[in-house]
Amino acid sequence: MSEAGHITAARAFSPASVGNAAVGFDILGHAIAGVGDTVTVRRIASPQVRIVAIRGTTVDLPLDAADNTAGAALIALREALALPFGFELEIDKGIALGSGMGGSAASCVAALIAANALLDTPLPREALYPFALTGEAVASGGRHGDNLGPMLLGGLVLSTADRLVRIPVPSAWHSLLVHPEAVLETRRARAALQGSYALSAFVEQSANLALVLSGCFSGDAALVRAGLRDVLVEPRRAGLIVGFDAARDAALAAGAMGASISGAGPSVFAWFDSQAAAQAAQAGVQQAFARAGFDSQAWVSPLDAPGAQLL
């Protein structure tokens, strides 16, 4: 505590997440338990945001706050609230860069959760969302919240331009996330989406999203199985991920309700109606990537996984 009674330091963890969730490009995602980023934030007298350390990565990430997702988010927070003080950050990366697991978003959200605890009057989680969007835009080039929403609130979240809607899912439902030891840059993956699309594909994808959301709200796995299929984005990105088709097919053969690319890739996710089913599928999906020449990491997580937390 400072002399004025303020908390002067806080540390927060943000989980990884699955962005897009197959049918909700840029708007739907869910948290993943067991892996994430940790950020330590100190309240400083100087009215600025500075990053003093980034650990856990072999890639040089920007220490200039304005060019870093976590730093940019806190700059936006400071400016919006006209804070007379500043923040100093240390970032510990636990999510591989270019993995499709929301690594840039996780640092951003963890920084906001920690900094929020240092405010004289902390904001509700949802009120941090606009600042998170500003931070994420530094890395991705756009204000999309499919990773940010589940990190802030936990579970499966629909994240529009200005609101977050938590989608209920049965507690038994689990996801399998497999990350091959490969890198796919988000900007490259987004470039693959350029071009025209058939109107019929938009109609089909809209129907699939509606089926998945209806199935989640009603706890009807059959509806999710009918809809958890990406007909817009996956066909254009699959060719960028060596071993993807075999990994997806292995998950489906093991009983997945659906399987697709996590975020921009190259990670692959699948939904199952039980933890045991997700665990049983893990070896087959990892073997598919091994046959393609890649080691991999895997996590089995509840779909209703927790969001970011103060440590």
C-alpha cells in the first residue's frame, strides 16, 4: 500500500481462448483453462504507461507501450478516465505467438484486469472491453472481440462491437485444443480471406451459427453437431495449416460435435459432450499432426472455463 492507501501493484492471469469458434468469425469465442499470460502492473506517479520487461518468448515484442497490446490498452484506459497517475508493466508470456490461441489478447486483458484493481474505483469487467479492443487492434489491425470477450468473462461469449453476451453451455461439455509447433501470423491468415463469397455460403454460415447458439442455450448437443461447421473461413485457411484436414477428421472420428481452426490457426479445436470423450480424442489429433511432421501440445478444458483472474 502507498501512503495514500492505494494498492500500488497487482498481478493478473488471462487464459488462452479459441477465437471464431468455427461459426462466429470475429464475434464468438471461448476460454481455455490451463494456459495463458500473466501481467504484473504497478501504479506509478508519472502519468505514462511503460513496459519494463517481457519474458517467456524468443520473439522481440515491442516495449514501446503504444505498439504493444497491453500497453495500448492501458494508454486507452488512462486517457478515457483522465487518470493523474500511470502504470508500469511486466509481461510473462505463456501463450505461443502465432498459435491461434489469443496470445496478443491475453496480455491485453491481463494488463487491464491488474490495472483495474489499482484504480480508486475499479470498473465492471464489461467496461474494460472498449480498452481491450483498442489494445487488440495493435496486433490484429482490427477491433474484434472474439478472444477478448471469453477472456474477460469466461466461458463462451458473443462479442459484438459494443457488448458482451455470455452464452450458457452445459457443464459437461469440454473442448480439446491442439497446438502444433508451427507459427501462422494473424495478418497472413486474414489476408487469405480476401475475395468474394457466395451469398449461399453466408446463409449457410448464419444457419450454422443459429444452430450452435440454440444448442448451447437448450443444452442440445444434436443442434450443435448440426451447426458446428465453418463454410466461410476454414476453406480459405485450411491450406495454410499442414496436417489440418487429418487433425480435424481425427477429432470428428472420435465423436466431436464439431472441429475447426482456433482463431487464425494453426491450432485446432473440437467440442465434445464430455471430458472423457475429449481426453480420448487427444491422442488421435496429436498423431495426425505428428504424421505431418509437427510435435504438438494439447489441452482439455471445460467450455465454461474461467476468465481472467487476479493472482
